[in-house]
Amino acid sequence: MDKHDLLKQYIKTYPGDIGKLVDFEPEADRLYYFNFTATNTELSPEIFEDTDRFSKWVSLRLKDSGSRYGVGGYMEHRTIYSRSEHFSTGDEPRRLHLGVDIWGDAGTPVYAPIAGNIHSFRDNNNHGDYGPTIILRHDLDGLELYTLYGHLSRNDLNGLHIGGPVKKGQKMGSFGEQDENGHWPPHLHFQLMFDMEGMQGDYPGVAKFSEKEKWMVNIPDPNLILRFPGL
């Protein structure tokens, strides 16, 4: 049984160990599913290269659809990363999104969906990067799993220490403002990893599309934890 199967088995065996990431109520809240691939011709470079316009565009889609949150992105081949030199890597720019994004208002609370410990944290303060980032380590019956939370508020890093315990359902932070979250519309980047590969406070959230199969080995689908309908 590989690690992906072990994770699925753990979640099936201990469903009570998995809690919420945000205050999403399936029976009351509607999700808007964003598409940031080249097939979305409505989202032009003129919009997504301007953070203010991009934020207004996201907010309008949520408002018009009556949705509290927008979601999407796991292994999505996105065009929007051309907005930042941070993703320009050699002969093939990084365009493959490795986690799930949850879009909403700045200040939206973020909770630990699984009990664990603080592995590392950092303010990845580059245009287009994660901004304030927290990474947790979890021991799931011997299966090591890491969860990454990017684009948080800068205040969320205050008082943290490596190894500190985090309870399931504990408020970890909130969606950061665009001037502190890597210059993005407010949202949370949520990602799972089996191996941190020696990294601290950071792990790739966008990769080369040609390397998709390699990244899928280490990065399971975050919706195993989120359990968002239709994602």
C-alpha cells in the first residue's frame, strides 16, 4: 500500500480526526469553482497582472454567485503565474498549481484540520510568493504528513515556535491582505506533502507542468482533508 492509499485508509478509519480548515457549512454555503487555466478567456492578463483589478474580479465572482468561498487549483495548469518573475524558471516557467486555493475575504479564519506540531514558518515575502506561511507536521498512525498554509496575515507568525503543538480545530491564522500575502487577492493556499525534502518554512506550490507525475507522488489531493463537494 503506498502513502496515498495509507492516507485514504486513515481518513476512512478515523474520520473524527479530520476537522474544518475554514468555516464552510455544506448545507448553507455555496462554493464558486474558479478556473485559472487558458480556457478561461474572461480573465485577461490586464486583469490578473494588476492585483487591485484581480482582487475586484475575484470578489465580484463570489458576490454574483452568492458564494462565501471560491475554490480550485489542485494540479491545475494556470496562466496567471505569468504575472510574477518568481515563476520564470529557465526554459519552462512554472505553471502547475500543486495545492488547493480557497478564496474569500481578508481576515477569514483558518483552522488546523488535523492535530500536529509546527514544523516551520516563514514570511516568503516575494511578489507572487506565499507571503506568511505556516507548515504543520502530523503523525497519522505512523504515516508522516505535512500541511502547508500560505498567504496568511503577517501577525499570524508572531509567537510561534518550532515543535509547538497545534490542536485540531485550533485557529491558526487568517487570510492576509494583498499587501502582505505575496500581492494576491485574499485567499489561502492549502497543500499536503508526505516529505518536506529538508525544506523549512517553504515548499513549492507551483511547479513545471512537465514534472506533474513526479510532484503527484509527494503531494496528495488536499480535498481528502477538505471534503468540499464537487471539488
